[in-house]
Amino acid sequence: MRISRPLPFGSNYCTTEDMILEANAYGLSFSVILAMTYGELKRYILFHRDFEKRQYQNLSQIAYIQAGVIAAAVAGEDVGAVYDLFPYWTENDVLDIQAAKAMAYFDQF
């Protein structure tokens, strides 16, 4: 059973002043905020809350993978290359890394 936890930022609006301050904290200037309608301001805040939530989810996923890699390394397992563990590398990035390793190897001689 999944236990619901409150978000680190509230889901309800208290006052218009709170919304203005939150939108300003997300980088919107006061002059732009005051020119927005209530619906535009609400949509802006909800977009940035969702964006922030996804950022924290991505960071937690990376931290989880890092913990697994550290645990595997401590247990003496071969953890492989970074591009094998993290799905953020393109094929060109992998080829660049392998080419740099080959060049470093031959530069020793």
C-alpha cells in the first residue's frame, strides 16, 4: 500500500499576495505578474511546481542509481562504465569517451 505524503510545497493557494510572491520566486517580475490575470498566474505557478517536482524526481532517481553503484563497488562487483549505468549518454558521447581513453592509452608510449 502506497502512503501519501504531502509535497514540500503546498497545493492550495492562500491569498493573491502569496501567489504573487510565489510567481516572483519562480523568476517573474512584479510588473509582469500584475499584468497577468488570475488564471494566467495560477497556470504559471502550477507549471513551475510541476517542473520543480519533476526535477526532484530526476535527482532522486540519479541518487538512487549512485547509491546502487557505490554499494556494488563496495561489494567488489564490476560496476562498468558510466554510460552503461546512466541512460543519458548518446552513442556519439560514448564514442567520444572511448576515443579519449584510446588516445590516453597511446599517449603513454
